[in-house]
Amino acid sequence: MNSLPNDPMMLLSMINMKLRDNYESLDHLCDDMNINKQELCQKLAEAGFEYNETTNKFW
């Protein structure tokens, strides 16, 4: 996750943009970008966000 923003709001914005524009699921994004899904979800959860599979975004 070194290439991702450290700021949770910037991270949220970037991940949601990529999910909206390029990926049909969080699993596909994490696989393609070589991101640890658990670490990403934990970091965003600490900022109060969780992933919604139906809408394919964190909120």
C-alpha cells in the first residue's frame, strides 16, 4: 500500500474513483493493483468507512 495516499479522505476518493471507473468489485481492484484487501479495508474502517458490494464503493 506504499503507492496509495496516506490521508484517509484522499484514499477514499481515489479508491472509489477507481471502483467507479475501472473495476466491477473491490476484489478485482485489489488483485489488479496488488493491494492487500484486508489492510485497505482496515485503514478505511479506521476512518469510519466500509465497503458496500451492492454499490461497489466505500461509504
